[in-house]
Amino acid sequence: MNSSEIISGAKEELICIICPIGCSLEVYRDSDDIHVKGALCPKGIEYAKQEFLDPRRVVMTVVRVKNGDLPVVSVKTSVPVLKKCINDIMMITASIEVVAPVEIGQVIARDICGANIVATREVKKINNCD
Ligand code: SF4
């Protein structure tokens, strides 16, 4: 849902994750203004508006590895992506297989929903004796 699709009066309840206090926030649109209740500081207001208008997440998953000492490698998006892109990213990463060795930070796939998919751990190549 983008900002133009949010109808006036739409309301959302959130927990602020910016600091350990975890304020309970209520965010809603009243004509052209976005209002936030319950935030103890401006960071919570900014967080609530971002979540209301343009929610994004870093996506973490795994990708299959061929000839590795592990069958999969953990990966994540290089930047937070739109929540509506999460399914696409999961489908694409499920179809990928990389060949070992894999280095931490290695780019596994480029420019998917505006992010790269990068490895978050190392997978060594196994030595096949046959
Ligand atoms: S609104 Fe401010 S004080 Fe409350 S949880 Fe968020 S960052 Fe912390």
C-alpha cells in the first residue's frame, strides 16, 4: 500500500523498535496529515510515519550451495526492501544455487527490488576425492 492508497482515517498500531523503551504508537491519517500518538521522542514519530507510508524490511533467507561443506548459505538483502517485495525475493532466492566457496559479503544476486542479495557466512568448498 502506498501513501496515495491510504484512506483518510486509516489507523495502525505499532510498537516502536528504535530503542528498548518500546513505546506503543498509534498512527493515522487525517486528511493530508499523518498523526502519531504515544511516541516519547521524535525518532518514534519518524519511525511510525515510515512504517505507515512505506514499510520496508531487511530480508534474510538461505540459498542452496553446490560442492560446499554446508548445503545452504545464509543471505540477506543489502538494504531494507518494500514489504510487498518479500515474496518475490523468497521465490528468486529459492531458485538460486551458488557454487562453493562462498565468502561473507559475496553478492549472490544483483538488483532485486532495489537490493543485492549478499552472503552472511562463509561456505568452504569440499574436496571431492572422486
Ligand atoms: S518513541 Fe522514542 S522513546 Fe519511544 S521507543 Fe521509540 S525511540 Fe524509544
